Amino acid sequence: MSEVRKKERLKEAAALLLLILLLTAAGLAVGVGSAYFSDQDARSNRIRPGDSNLEITEEFHPPDELKPGEVIAKSVQIANKGKSSCFIRCRLLMDDEEILPYLHLGIDSENWEKSEDGYYYYKSALEMGEITTELLRQITVSEGAPEELLKRGFSLSVYAESYQQGQFLKDAWQEAWKHFDRNKKTGKEEGNV
């Protein structure tokens, strides 16, 4: 074999070896790139719903007959019986709104605030097992209350809702309820006191 032919064979072998090395490198690059772009990861998050459980406690001894100027003891409190701290709001619902102007409700305005939406908001989150201060302490009948209204009497119902404290600070009740209201469908109730 001639010297020229040997050199050509070496060049061909070197070219073939270079081609094999390039193809191997390209294959590795594609494999690494493919692994990079197809990386996967999985996680499981267990989501547990909060346990919101309220109990309305009332102490009320209605008189046999309503009289002008009468003071009726009616204590209303809300207990958090759930497993998480929560914010509380209540509505007082009157069955006969005609008598309402002749009644003075003894509301605790230091710890509760009445809003334009008709709710009374407790100004602090209620921890598990805690009970609110008295929303209502007494009802005073006006001296000028018409006798026909007093004979009919009235019924005052308490409706309460709670919203988990979650990420909100203990005294951020306004922010928490705004968050709640933005995330629920609205409904209208009649007869709010």
C-alpha cells in the first residue's frame, strides 16, 4: 500500500472517528436537554376545611305583659365551639318593625360595632372555646309606646355567622369580613334591627 493511500485511509478513519464523536456528543446533548426540559415533580397538599361551630346563648325571661317604660333583661352572647379562631357577626331580626321605634336596645357598643349592612360585628377574633361579651343586655320599652303595639308583642331573633381568622390579625375584623363578602354571593334579608 502506498504512502499516499495510507494517509488517505488515516484521514478517512479520523473523519469517521470525528463523525462518531460528534454524533455521540449530539446524542448526549439531546438526552441532557430532553431531561432538562421534561423534568417532573409531584407534591400532595392536604387541605382541611375549617371547623366553624357557633352557639348562640340567650338568657331571656319575657314578661307576661309589655308595659311602657319596662326594662326587659335579654342577654345574647356567641360561643365559639369550633376548632379554629374566628370572627363573629350577628343580626337582630324583628318580626314586627312597627314597634322598633319604641324600643331601646342595650347594645355593647364597646366590643360590637353596627355596620351599614345591618350586622353587628365583634371587634376581635374569638379563640376556640371563648364566648363574646353580651351583644344585647336589655330592651327598654319607651314610655310613649302605643298600647295596641304592646298588646301584640314582638319577637326578636338572633342570627350569627362566623369567618375563620386564618391569616388575619386578631383585631383585623373589618378586613376579614370585607374579604368574606367579596368571595360570597350576596343575598338580602328583611326585618333587620
